[in-house]
Amino acid sequence: LADGTAMPTVCRSSASVVTPCPDPRTLAAANSSSPASANFTNADASQDVTWTTRVRDNGGALADAFDTTQMDTTQTTGSLTCPGPCKWDANGDLKLWVQAQAVVRGRPRNLVALLKREEFAEAFPRNTITAGRFQVTNSGNKTVIDATGSQVTVRCTTGASCAQFDAAKSQVLPATIVQDSATPRAMSAEQVARFKAKAQTANPPTYYTSCQPGLRGKIIFIDVPVGTVCTDTSSATYNTPTDPGFFIMPRGTFKLGGTMYGLIYMGNEQNSTGTVLTLNANSFVIGGVAIDGLGGLVVGQASGPRPTINYLANAFTAPVTFGTAGLVQNTWRELTPIADPA
């Protein structure tokens, strides 16, 4: 609902199952074909029960309080207009009114509260680069990786291919590379699953099972088989410094051709020790990249004096998923009962 997926106008105990409404067959024992396994089996829920539930945004006439006479009207908040009834989080504040009406044994109750979906800031290494190893392929006399304010961390500790760059040409700043074989994964499987769910429920969804021509979005989740090579052949700019994105690819390899404001995460579930992420010549990452396992990063040269990777602290605000929904304090109300909640 926070990303544009609208609820039905009303959910009813007398209706067939409608996603994402409560299931009338399992919510209350009185409406269930299997009363013992219903969610509510107490005496009040066991017979003569009807209910309806409505979800509305907190904009327009409902900005400060829920009004049953205004709940189906068009909501206008600033320059935003949501046609009535506004059944999703159109104003993007992660808050929605939820109204529950019921008649139990002839006695009506009408309750409403404002709920807020909490955001969960995911842990993610604030390194410009986290990888198994990296290589700068250009011999230019310029900075190719600018990690000023951050650092470059690799899991390899020895070997000529561990951290390949020309320190004499200041190709990496600062030139000190953290080499630590115990560097943990950038994200756990549980974190990846939460981002997958967020991408799947976005409107439009940003979860894909094939390579995509564009990478613009808060979260782009590319779920492809091991062995897949995705190549960005454009010179497009994805996202902005103030609105960075998060590109996630659990398996396969990726080659960037454009400009990305944000983070690139390669899960390397194929456990490759070869190149997993390539930043082609003239590509540009303003943010950071992370490759799990011993996978490698190849960094080409960007055009002109700019680097190919430039640390941006604001990019690390992008790894956010959703937590639970909680009651906004002092918004719970019991409204005038309605004899027929339908």
C-alpha cells in the first residue's frame, strides 16, 4: 500500500475472498466452515457476526481525523490529488486509516485508528568497495576510485590479483587498502529476502527475473539464474544524489555502462572467484559497490578527470526495508455505531 497498491473499497464478511482483505472463511468462527480453526473463536465471534473493514489514506478531509461522511471523497493534499475513495498511501507518509465495523448479536461497534508502517534501516558496509578482489584496468594517471571519507575492503590477502592498481598514479584514494579474509557478507540471506519482498510489492514492481535495460529506482532486484550475464549498454543516468537507488543481483554477473547514483550489490551466490562486477569504460558509480564472497570487481576508466567510483555517503541511506505497522499514538477512536456496517 505504501507503493501504490490499492485496497478494495471495502472488505466484507459476506464477500468471497479478495486479496488482500481478511479471509471471511477463517477470520471469525461465525463465518467459517471450520470454526475451531478460525482466528477468533471466542463466544462473541461464534455466531451472528458481520463485519466490514476499510482502508483510507490520511489526506484531504481525512488529514487530521477520520470522518465517515468524507471517507470516500477525493483527497487533495498540496499538489497531489487522489481520486476517491483513496485506498492507498498516496501521500507517501506510510500512514493509513483503518476502520473496522462489526455487528455482533445485533450490537454494532465502529472503530478506527491511524497505522504507520515502520521503515527498517538495513545494516550494510559503508565501504566504497567491498569485494573479494579488485582490478583497475586503465593505466591512466588519474584517480579511478575515490574512497575519500570511506575505505576499500577486500577479502583476499595475498597474490598479484588481490588489489591491482597503480599507487604511484593515485589511482585509488586513500591508497591504503583493507585486506581482511574475515570480512563478513555485505548482506545476509534474510536481508536479501526482505529487499526481494519490497521490490515485489512496489508499484510498479521492481523485481525482475531477467536482465533489464534500465536501472532507475529505489530498489532494482534482478533475480536470474547462476551463469546469467547482464549488461547495461546505455549511457543513461540512474537516480540522483538526493534520491539514490539500490541495485541487487544475488546471482550472475553484471556490467555497468551508465551512471549509477546509489549502491550496487552482487550476492555472488555462484561462489565465483572470477569477475562478478565490471564497471565499463565511461561508467560511473557515485555511492558504493559490494560483492560477496571472493568475487572480483573490474574498474575501467571514466571519461575526463572524474573517477569511475566516487564515494557518496547519502547513497548508504538506500538500504531500507519495511518493518511492522504500528498504531499512531492518540488516533484510536470509537465512532458512532452503524447498525448495518455494509
